[in-house]
Amino acid sequence: MKFSRKAEAALRRRGGRMTRARRALLELIEKSPRPLAPRQLHRELRRAGVRVDLVSVYRNVAALLELGLLHRVLGSTAVRPCAEGERPARCHHAVVCTACGSAREFHSLALERALGEVRRATRYRISGHLLELRGLCESCRS
Amino acid sequence: MKFSRKAEAALRRRGGRMTRARRALLELIEKSPRPLAPRQLHRELRRAGVRVDLVSVYRNVAALLELGLLHRVLGSTAVRPCAEGERPARCHHAVVCTACGSAREFHSLALERALGEVRRATRYRISGHLLELRGLCESCRS
DNA sequence: CTCTTGATGCAACTGCGTTGCATTTGCGGC
DNA sequence: GCCGCAAATGCAACGCAGTTGCATCAAGAG
């Protein structure tokens, strides 16, 4: 299901409305091949002629994060749509291309198990984790 | 070899001098059981009666990072001494307390192996990774 | 002790993100 | 289409982390 549709539905369900700026933001996030930070989103929107305040971008991104439709990429404030069926609080495994910024999610049973082990070994009460691999995607390798 | 000694030697080698504040900072970092951010270091020093400006802490931490004697813990600005023979660019596993922000590093063989597996499975050319567990530390649990 | 220059303290500044509040606008009801 | 209410927005002010410029202090070599 398309991100913008899903997001619109979720926002409406909680009593939200669709504004010009919000729609543009959702579409931008959906179209963007890589995670963007609020400031970058704002810049892109302005560039596209959408008159919107940076504050609104922050607020919208915050709302979408809270709804579990976006999640932050580790080590930055950039966000991207959660993958289908992804549980936002727990699933944060992505490979991010250091050249073009495109991201792909992955899952690994061995990794889950190893993380479970670490979880049990530490004295912290673990609530979640963030994992990101960095490298070059196929097209950027050439 | 003790961190403070190593640091003093490295600083002198590059024409640096030992001041009261700097010595106290090195000793604090050495003694601290967990990574501390510049602001925390500053606060601790003041608490211990060392009159030093926050700016100086920042500058000293920056110098030590540049000398490769400290490294940052992932997801925070907290620093800790590099372990003997450690390559600072690669150590990126930490548990971060979501309440107080304190961080502790960890290593897990199983995790390393699982990551190696993922590395080989993906079509990206992996150059590194970031991993961070989030949770509550012992003292924040109460 | 004197002198050089590295280190420091202070204040101003930058950048990111947040908050308060008045205004605008989506949209449900008529 | 029009009205009215609450959501969303824009603007300005603010808070916090970290940086920079510059005058002053002091480590340590001679």
C-alpha cells in the first residue's frame, strides 16, 4: 500500500485534515528514494513552490513518527516510511547507501537471535534497538 | 598503559602543555566508569571544584578525539578512552539509557558473526555499520 | 626571572529544534 | 453554497548544544 494513502488514512482516523502542505509533504516522502531530514524536506518543498513553514514540517514529521508511519534513520534526523508490516518500535534494520542515500530494509534470523542474546546479557532493560549497515548499493558501485 | 599518561605524552609530543584543568579532565575521563559527554565532564569537574570553562572541555575533548585517544559512543557525544590497540572508526556498539542518556559499549561474538552473515547476504558493498540498543540503565530503572 | 606561545575564559554567534499564540483553513453540518 | 469549530499553519521568541573571536593568563623552556 502506498505510503501517502496509508498516512492520510491514519491521520484522518485520528481527526486530522489534509492540507495542501501536508499532502505535498506526504508525496515528497513517498517519492524520495532516500531518507530526508525535516530541514531537507522543507527545502525540497519550497523548491517545488510549496509555501510551508519549517515548523509545520517538524510537526507533521513528528505526527507521522508518532503514528508509526515513519521512522528515523539511525544517526540522523532523516526519516523514511516504515516498510509494510514493519513494527516501528522494534524493526530498525536497514542498509543505507553512503553514495545516494537510498535505503533498503532487511531481516536476519541470526541477527535477531544474536541481539536477543545481547539483550539478555546486558544489565539494561532493553526497549529497542537501531541497526544500520552502510555501504554502496548496486547502482552506485559503478 | 594508563589513559592519562598516554594522553599527556601525546599532547606534549605535539607541543601541548599540562594545565590544572586539563590534568583534571584526563583523570576524570580515566576514572569514569562510563562514557561522558563534554557537558557532563564539565559538570563533574565543577562539582569537584575545578574551575574550568565549558569551552575548554570541548576543546580538550576535540583534541583528544583528533589524537585518536578518545572515541565517541554511537548516538551521543559521550566519549571514552580508546581501548588498547582499538581502531576508533570501527567500534560502534552501545547500549544507551533512554532516561539519563548514559551509554555503555559492548561486544558480542554472536552479533559479529550475524552481522558478517548479513554483510555477505546483501547486494550492497558494506563498508560499516552502526548499532545501538536502547533501554533503561540500572539506576534509572528505579 | 623573562619570554613565547599554548591554553583559557568570556561573550557573541550559529544551527537545530520547540513552544506560544494569533490567524487561516479543512471539512462536517446545515 | 455558507457557517462554525477545531485542526493546521505561520511567525516570533525561546532554549539548548556547540563554535568562534579575542583579550588575557600561565606553562615551561632558556
